[in-house]
Amino acid sequence: MSAFVTVTAKIIEERVNALSLPPKIKDLLIAELLDAMPDEEQLDTIIARVMDGYVNAGIEPCEPVGVVAAQSIGEPGTQMSLPADEGVLVDLGSGMEVVKIGTLVDDLIEQFGGTEVNGSEVCMPGATERNGAVLRVPSLNGSGKIVWKRVLECSRHRNDGKLLELTTRSGRKIRATPHHSYVIRENGIIKPIAGSKLQQGDRIPVARNIPESPTAQTCTALDLSEYLPKDEYWFGSELEKAACGDPYTVPVACVQLENHLNGDVSFELEEGFVYPVQNHGNARIPEFAPLDSLFGWFIGAYLAEGSTAPNYTAISNMDCCYQELVREFAGSWNLTFNEYDNFRGFAPGHDIRINSTLLQRFLVTVCGKGSHNKKVPDFAYGAPDEFIGSLLRGYFDGDGNVSTERKVIRISSCSHELIDGIALLLGRLGILATKNSSDREHLLSIPFRYAQLFREKVGFGLQKKMAALDTLCTLSEEQGKPYDAIDMVAGFGTVLEDIATGLGIPMRIVHSATLRQYIGRRALQRFRDRCAIAADEKGVEIPAELAKLDAMIDEDVIWDEIVSIKHLDAPGEGEYVYDFSVDGLETFITSEGVVTHNTMRTFHYAGVAEINVTLGLPRLIEILDARKNPSTPVMTVYLTGGSSKKRAQEVAWSIQRTTIADLGEIATDRVNLTITVEIDERAMYERNLTLPDIIEPLEAKLKVPIDVSGYTLALRPKEDTLGSLVQLGRNLKKVLIKGIENIPRVVIQKDGSEYVLYTEGTALDGVLDIEGVDPTRTISNHPGEMCEVFGIEAARNSIMNEIMSTLREQGLEVNVKHIMLASDMMTCDGEVKQIGRHGLSGEKASILARAAFEVTVNHLIDAGMRGEVDELDGVTENVIVGQPIRLGTGDVNLIVKS
Amino acid sequence: MEFCPECGSMLVLKDGALTCRRCGFAKERGEGRSVISVEQRADKTIAVLEGGSDAGMPTTRARCDECGNDTAYWWLRQLRSADESETRFFRCTKCGKTWREYD
């Protein structure tokens, strides 16, 4: 224990330098200590700790040092999904509906079964029960339009991580896992992007106009038996069925049924109407409620001003036109009603109560009751536009508010679902509303730029509101539209500036829009009109450019700016999250209109996708040896007419060899001597095949009768022996069903803006005939084949290209003239000759040259036998003999002048 | 698949009974344990590669002579004999020009 010594810089330096540490650490330590100036005790502790730390961090030889982090590229869609309660737009066979993705996928997996794929349960939904229709979703395609596409797969898996919630400027929200991908547009191309890469200010598509779903036409009348169960209410049609002896469902016991059949009752049951079981007032409503404007209006009115009690439905409103319509509706259904004035609440009100338990039950089931629970009925989304328009009119007449100062039409409600539903219905009509929510109140505003559209499609019944709406319409016409921050077209690249320069319009007009990469739709429309005028003045035609601009203006989506990205905790540890896999661009739309993407399918084979080609020296040898079958023949197939992923896949399937083994499970039964093939419907759909397409080639090749039942084929061999069964099995796998025999695999790669197919295996003559293949660009990497199919000049080019690319891939640069020489020499005689002794070198006239190259003795002996003469023209033989060669100096011969 | 206890050859299903072709021995079908060999379907999907095929490669700062870009993908190959060092290949991220360096 030394005497107390004041610690000076010198002492610090001495102490540290005495330690056995690397100089760099010593310097660092000295610097820190000089900064801190500890006292002696502290200095001791610090030094002790540093030495300890240093020793502990030391590594012995052969000790494992760290973890090598590897990332699996082949993740099939884990962690890319939506939480269970996120709503999505779907079509299940009866028009568009809003369902929670969780309930839908859970039901589908239960119905169709799911298979485990790398941690997720995947299900391929077939036809649903309703109308035998398949599940479809609205999907954004590459040109900005929304089309209904089939859902090919749906999946769920447990989520252990956080969720990202995106909020857009128009008030729409979407929650998904961070790896879930969305779509954005860059340079005019719509492409996927991972949620984690999105930033504030990026613009994602939100649907502003959703077209009618494919099965919507079937819904002009609503079948009320879905909402009023047949075993609780009397249906006239069921009585008819009972009378005819068909199966029926009635809410009463046999005795009462007998009475009704015999007419022994107090009220008649007519076909086409529903009755309550206890019917004293002869109340009834139609079995199939027509989805006309009056019914729609009434539903809207109920949502706005309605309330119910077990025996009646009440609509409260002071306006007489409103009340008239309520009475009209009640009358059209032959329902009685009573009217009361009431003084509850903060203003006098007038109630019209419609007496019908059936109506009440129906409304409560489809719309909910109580202001917090009301929602737009599901069938409304798939209903005709007229119905939707009048539903909205009924609602806005009751609860809507037109503000001419603020230039908006507003509604508010405490029911979040109701506001979402109204927004969606407005979207169906092409009106994009903005949402705003606080804890208890939810607001929806329609900017006045949509006033005219609103007037046309919806309108108001109430005089005052209609007048205000008219004012808004005139205002919007006069004032021109103010800057609308929401309705934007984004991600168009340089197309605006290109068109402007082409027409001589000053670029500054579109310059800032191009810099920001977004422009208001109105501004775009003005620009487009201006371009049209400028084109006329100049006398040029620009149909393609105008078409491009028009396509952007008419898009079915707006590009909504992301205003906030929040991280949320997952709904619960290990809760399921869900996903769809959609045909085509693979997008689907949530209930709020946000377009989201799914990348499940493109990830499946991400690890194994590259085509293996020979490179480097071996490849060079192959080419120069003009080998008849190179080790990795590859064809590069280009497509005609519009490069889209779907077309690429179609063509790819027509080229890739498909055998039964790819289509179904083959079960060989050795005892019963049969082979059963269970065909997978999805594989058939993917390759665009039908059952006859499969059975015909089988029958033709195998010459054996085939039993077909559903999707199962059964075959028996001709002879009853095990040997012929096994032979049949082998032959079965060889039968070609679709595609070209020599081509086991095709890979599609996106090269810039077009899709190109690369095939393992080559069959140029077969491929050129296939529809969709561009015969002017498709090539093979096998020069011999190029010569056969395209001719010797093509072979010459092919040789040059192949050699150049092999060298370039290795990073070597050789001037093309040398390669041209080799290629010319190989092809000058009209066929592809190799450089070696079976080609060029073997055809040299000089014996010595040939003998010096390869098989020496044979050449010399054969030449000797035949008495051949070597003219000593070339280089090699002159070098052997020792004379100057016939080039350069030796190019001239001296003759003596006589 | 069963075998004849007398001559050892395989029993074949003929008219509902398992008979031996060689010696005529016949036996009842029994519980019918069929031997079925099943081959699963090879799930082939045509892969679509969207990103550039270089996308997975590591990058470093290296100046491209053609376009002046400062980032390049790199990979190492041992081209010369085992006692020589590796040749470094570079491919510019922008223009795709490939070159090599060896010391």
C-alpha cells in the first residue's frame, strides 16, 4: 500500500505504459484517464478492470469466434400478412362483400383443408358453396385499373413479431406485419415494396372506384331467408313445398302444419311472403325483397335515424318529405304504421313507427342496432348502383350535413364500422371521402369537387340540403378546384417531361411535378388538354402519349400519401396472421380501400431459380470445338405482343415439359395390378389444362383403357403380370402432356421492362412455332442448332456472341476482330467446323502442318503411302523446314529477269 | 405382396384368390393388405425472377471505368494454382461492366 500520491499525467502514463496491452489500447486508455483525472484508488480499479476485460476478450487459437448469419432466400411468405380482424373486399358468389380476413381464411381452411408449407398453413380454395363460384378479390393491375381476380391460395401462420400500422392522408389505415409488401409506382411501373421499407411521404394506392364484382348481376332481389331463419318464421313457399310433397322447413309442429294445409287457420299463407308464427295482424313481408331505390333509401334512413323495439321500427325525422318516403316504403310492403310526436332529446321530434316484427328482426340482423353498433349491411356492397345511391341518399338525408363555408359534405357517427361502410359504398360510386377519427367520434368528409358526382348518383331528398348541394356544385364549377392534397397520381417517372419537350411546351410546368413524382389529377387533366391543343397547333398526332395520360387520369386508384407509420404490438403472442395469393399482379384490397400486395408465390423457389450454364474455359472449349451437344444448352425465348407476367407464364407452361408426375399423385397397386392417378386441380389450372387434355395423350400413347371418375384416373396393364404393370408405370411417366419433350425447366426473368424465358434444354424448331414466342429474337446458345434452324450466318453470329459473352463474364476484354476471325474460319464453308483436327486443322493442305498438330505418325505414313507433296505454303511447315514464312518479308519472291 | 410357400414364386391375384403361377397353389385374399407405392407429385412452379440476378451479391466501393459509378458487386475466384492468391471480380452496379483484379 503506497503512500498517498497525487495522480499526475506523468504517473498515469507510466502506469499504463507498464501494462501489457497493445499500444493502441494503451493510447486510448491514457487519453480517457487524462480526461477523467481519477485519484489513486480509482486509477487502480480502472486499470484492474481494463486488464480483466482485455484478458477475457482474448481468443485462443481454434476457439469459435462468432456467428455467421445466414439468410434464407427461400422464405415462402412467412411474416408477410394481415391480422385477423383486418377487413378485406371479396366476392364469394353473391356480389362484393366485406369480410374479416381471419374468419374467411379460417373457414376456407376448414372447408378445403390446409397443407403445411414451411410453417404456414396454406389452402387452395375451390368453389364455394354459394353458386359454386370461386373466391375473387378486386385487384390492381399494371395499368392502374381494378379488376376482379381469382384467389389462388390463402394462408395463415402464427405471428410473433410486431405489426406496422400505416395511416394515409385520407384517413385510411392498414395494419400488417413489417415484411408484408405493398405496391408503389416508380417510373410508371407498379411494383411491390416491403412495408418495412416504406417511409412517410411514399404514396400507396387507395381504390377510388371499384367496379362491380362479376357476380353482382345476380343480386337484384334479396333472399330474406338468410336473415329470417325458416325454422322461426313462416315462409309461404315452404308451405307450397309441403303441399307438393317436397322437402320443407317450417317453424311449427306437424299438427299446425296440417291445419295450414287444410286451410283451417286464421291467416292465409301466400307464396312469396314471410309471416311471423303468431300472426294476429296479418303482418307479412316479401320473401325476396327487391333491391330497388325505395328499399335502399329506407335502409339508409334506418342507419341514420332509425331505432327499434321488439314490435316496431321507428324512424325519427322532422322533415315532411322524409316522412312521406317512410310512409311510402311502409305502404309498398303493406305494413301498418303509427305516428307520434315526441319530446325526448334536445328538440321536438316526430316518430313514424312501422309495425312489423319481421322487419325489425331483419334490420337488427343486417344493420345492427344502437348508435355504436350500426353498420352497412353486407349485401349492400354487391347491390346495383341504384340501390347504393338511394341508400346513401337516405342516410345523408338523415344525418348528412352540407357546409357551404367549408365546402364539404359531412357525416359523423360513433360507429366506426358504419363510417367505413359508407366510405366503401361511396368508393363504389367513384367518390373518395376522407376519414377522421377521434376516440368516440368518426367523421367522413366528401370534398366539394365530388359535389356534382354526388348530386348525380346520390342526391338529397330534403329541400334544404339539396339546395345547399346545388350551391356547392355551382361553386365547384365557378371557382375551379382548389389544391386537393389527396387525389394524386404518383410515380410516373419522366413521362410528363418527355411529352412536354416533344411538343415544345415549357418544361417548368411539369418540372416540379416530376421532381416530386406526384401531381393532382385535375392538374394532370389540364396538362393533358393542353398537350392535345399544342399537338393540334403543331399538326402532329400524339395518340400514344395522350393514351398514356388518359390511362393515368382514369385510373381506379389514387396515390395516397403515408402520413404516419406506427409500430404496434401484435394482437397477441402467437396469434394468427393471414394472407391471400392472387392471380396476376397479386394485389388485393382491404375494407378501407387500401391496395396491398402479396409476394408469397414469387418467393417459393427463390433459392433454386438460377439456370446453370457452363462458363469460362470449358465453355470456350465447347464453342471452339463445335460440340454437337454442349453440356448446358439454354434457349433464350423472347415474347411477342405485350410483355406481361401472365403471358410469360402462359408461354412458359407451353414450353416446359409436363408429364403426369407433375399433375398428380401416382399410386401403383401391386396386388390388384392397377395404377391410380389422383390429379391435382390446381396444377391443372396453373397449366391451363382440362381433363380431356390429359386423358387423350395418355390413351393414345399407352393404348390402355382409362377409367375416369372425377379427378381420379385408373389404369390397368394389358397383361395381367407384375412386369407389365411396372412397365406401364414407367411409360406413364414418360407421356408428354404439354410442352416440349426436351425441356424440363423454364425460368422467367424480368430483363428491364420485358419478361424473358430461359429454358434448360433446347428445341429451337419446336419453340418457334409456339404462340406468343417472338421468332425474330429467340435464340439458343448452341451454335450447331442455330446453324440448323437459322442458317450459317446466324451460326456465325451465335459463335461470336457466345465467345464474347463468355469472355466478358470473366472480366476479360478481347477485341471482337480476333473472335470474328475465328468465327469466320469456322463457318466459311457453310457448316460449323471445329478448330481441332476434325475441322480446320485437319483440313490443312500441308502434311507437315497436320503432323505437327496432332496424330503425327499417321499423317506422315498416309502421306508417304500416297506419295503426296507438301507445297510449303503455310507458316508451320516453313518453320519446321527452316525457311522464312510466306508473309511479310517472305511475301515476295525474286525472279531473275532474263 | 405374398409368396408361395411351396415354390417361392410370387402370388398373383387371379379371380379373387392369390394363386401361384408355377405350382398352382391358391390362397384366400385375406385382409387384403395391398402394396401400394405412391409417388408424390413433384410440385413444379415456373419461377419468375424479378430483381436483377446480381442482387444478392455483396458490394464494395470500386470505381467503374465506364460510367464512373463508385459501387460494384464483387466475388472472388481462385483461378490460378492453389499457391496463388484469388482473382477479384468486380461488376459495376449501374452499368454491369465486369472487370477483374489480380496481384
